[in-house]
Amino acid sequence: MFKFNNFIGFCWTVTKDSNIQVTDFGPSWRDGIAFLAIIDAIKANLINLAEMKRKTNRQRLEHAFDVAENALGIARLLDAEDVDVDKPDERSIMTYVAQFLHKYPEPKTTGPDAVAAVQEEYESLRMWLTERVTTVQRQYDSRTLSRHYEDYVRAENERLAREPIYQKLEKLMYTQSLVAIAPKSWRELVSLWIELERLHRRWLWLLDAELPGDFRNVGEWLARAEYLLYFDEIPTSLDERTAAIISEKLEEHSGFFAGLPEVIDRFEAALRSPDAARIPRERLQDMKERLETVSRRAPQRKARLKYLEHKCCIVAFTELTKAKLATWTGKYGRIDHVRALLEDYDNFVTKNKIFQEFDRAYVDIKQVAEEYKRVCEVDRTEARDIDTFLKDVAETWRRVASDVRCARSVLEEVIAHWERWNTLADDFTTWLDKAQHMLRVSEDERLEFFHDLTVWKEKHQLLGDAAGFLAATSSEEISQEVKRKYVEITERWERVWEEAERLRATTEKFSKNRKKPSNTSPDQGIEPETYCPAVALATTRPTRQSYVRGGDALRNRRELAAGVSALD
């Protein structure tokens, strides 16, 4: 919220042409005339004040709020009945009027004339800056730059005289005013302004280097100090490289500005020396003020560098963790690749204790951020941006940390499925090789070999589960390889199963015949299973119905392995 005097000044400025006095944010607004006058000051011909003065308070207020909303884009935060009272809420009125001040900081600057005036100011300043930058740079390169301090002061005063225009254009750019200049044009102006400021500062440093005695040493130190404070560029990317650069700058800053007290003492001693009489008093005063400015700004730069370093580090740490997470949770390779990922996970997460490290880093950056806001006296907008950044970082890490904690169990599960697949696939291949041979031996030998067929049926189910999991989590090439292998095993398994089913049916028929009573049987009273061992195999074989279901499942797996997305 702007200060009360700022509001009153704005309101007095925009309403003075209407002969309206605004002295408060209460009764002065009750009749609606002040609202109408602000609208008229911002954009002419929207309001007929003479006609509106014949209306009631409520009518004027309603009309003012409607026009402001529809024509000027001012949100309707007030109701007429709330303002047309003896003591309207001052805070509500100030909040509403603040919208005009934010959106239209320059009254009567929304029409064609205002646009032309701003464009003229911009073009005039741009041309002057271009000419001055070119001239000073040429003189600097040709070593014809004046060595008289008075010439520098004259040139610098000319630049400072144009600073209000520069600041006005800057305000129009960043306050969402309807009258502004194109972003590209504004960037050009900013570049020229900074370049001229830099050239003038270099000019002053050249003059300082020609001072007598210790004043020259102080001037040379000031040149380095002012360069660090005003022109030392810092990368804008938030990554480890930038963090390393800022760390070096912090070390350089601390080392250089540690000599500030000694430089001040040297300057004060020089003021008492005979050399001081050879230098104009105004110039000595200027050097004193520059030292005071450096003393004030050096801690601010250090606080800013510390905040930026912590900011880069915590963002880089979060991004590195996200990149690691992407490799731990993406499509996997073979078992050796997954084991390597698990080892990488343990090295990065467990050994580095990343969760504890982030918590410490977050506590540190919050403390550094508060120090930065205090030392640099940042405005509300920047303070809000800092708080938003810290909140976003915490929320991002909360999501990333949750996924990281789950990633290890996923890797372990993938490894377990690979181990199961490798073991079962090898066992099944070996068994199928033997089974195909056993289909050609005697019936008794076949019965003996296939007595545990249901066990292999269960293993085939486990093999299918492992194949489905690996096909879904592996890279495309490996996924297709697993599917092809599973199809091959399944096709061989079905042929063996069908032959075994035929054998089971034959044995079952024989078993039923053996159960018929016979008076002449020498084995009467002996259990069928005892009399014919094959019956034991037959009674453990799947029924025809269960086989049909099993066959359907196998066919489903075969279809899936050929490309269908779901595996039985």
C-alpha cells in the first residue's frame, strides 16, 4: 500500500483541474465527484461532470464505478451504498484508488497526445545517449578524453539532468501503464544508459589515477571497488557453474573489501597532508562520499552474492536429483544395468544423505535470504519474490523426495524379476529339451518324467508374470527380446502339454477300467493306485476343463508376446 501522502498527492494532482479538493479518504469521496474527476483526468470525454453534478450521490458513484470498470479496467471493489455514508471505510477507498495510481501513474497520459509525448521523450533521450556514448568512447579510444575534473563534472551533470526522464520511462514500463514503449526499444535505452554511466565512471577513474600522493592510491582502490559494486556481471543461470563463479566472487569480495578500513584511514591521513591543498575541496568531498557509498554497498553486495550462491546451489542440487531420478525410474536395460543403477542410487542417496543435506541447505538459504532482505532493504516486490521462490523450492523437493524414496524399491523389484526370469527361462529351456526327448521314450518313462507337470505349469505362470513386468519396464529392444523368448518357450510348452494331456487321458481311461470288480482278479482288494502307479499321475493331472482354461491362458500369453499389451 502506498503512503497516505502519496495518495493525497495523486488525487490532488488529477482533480485540481475540476476545482475539487480531496483532503481525506472518507467524506471527500461520498458524493462521487472525486471518483468522476479522476476518471476525467485520466481519459477525457468519458464523463460529463456538469451533467453528473445534477445527479444523486448514489447515481454518481454507480456511474463512476461502471465507467472505471468498463473503460479503464479498474476492478469494482466498492459499492455505492458503502461509500454514501457519514464515515465510509477509508482503507477500502484507498485500496480502490490505488488501482488508478498503479495503472495510470501519469494522469492525462492515455490519449494519442500522451503516446506521442512519451515517444518524443524516448526518442530524444535515445538520440542524446547514442551521441554521448559514441563521443566519449571515441575520445577514450583516441586518448583525447579531457583530463580536467570540471569537464567530467559538467558531462556527468548533463547525464544526471536526464535521469528523471529515464526514471519516468522506466516507471511506465513496469507499472502496466497503457502508455509505454516497446520492450525491445526499452532494452536499447537501458543498454545505452548503463554504457554511458560506465564510460563516465572510467573517466573518473582516469582522473583519480592522476591525483597526487596517497590520493592516487585511494583513487585506484576506489576504481576497483566501484567496478565490483556497479559493473561486475554475474551469470543469471541457476546451476553449479554459476554457483562456482559466485563462490569465487565472494572470496574475492571478502579479500578485497577487507582493506576498506585501511583505505579510509589512508584517505583521512592524506586530507591532513600538503597534497590536499592542491586538490579542489569539491573533489575531495566527492571522494569522501564515494568511500561512504562503498562502505554502505559492500555489505549489500556480499549479502546478495551469498543469497545467489545458496539459490544456485539448492536449485542445482534439486535439478541433479531430478536428473538422477529420471535414470532410476525410466526404461531399464538388462539386470547388470539395473544393478548399476541401484549402486548409483545407494552412492548418491544413502552415502550422501541427500534428505538431511537438503534440509540443512534449506535452513541455510532461509537465513541467508532474511539477511539479504534486511541488509539490502529490498522492496516488497522483491521480498515477495524471494518468499515465493523458497516456497516453490520446498514444494518441488517434497515431490522429488517422495519419488526418490520409492525408486529403490522399484529397482529392487526389477532386479528380482530379472533374476526370476533368467532362472526360470534357463530351467524351462533345459526341461523342454528333455521333455521333447522324453516324448519319444516308453510310456512308463514318460509317466515318470511328467509326474510333476503341474509344478512346471506354475513355473510357466511365474515366467509369464516376469515377462510381462520386464516387457513393461525395459527398453524397447530388450522388451521385444523378452517377448520373443517367452513366445518361443510358450509354444514349446504347449506342444509338451498337449502330449502330456493325451497321455493323461489314456491313463485315466485305463484307471477307470481297473476299478471294475472282477472275481478272478488275483489283485482283488488292492487299491487301484497301488496296482497301477500311473493312476497316481492321472489323478493329479488337470481335468479337461482345467486344461481348456490353461490352454486359453497359454494362447493369451502367446498372443500377448506377439504384441498384445497384457500378459497372463
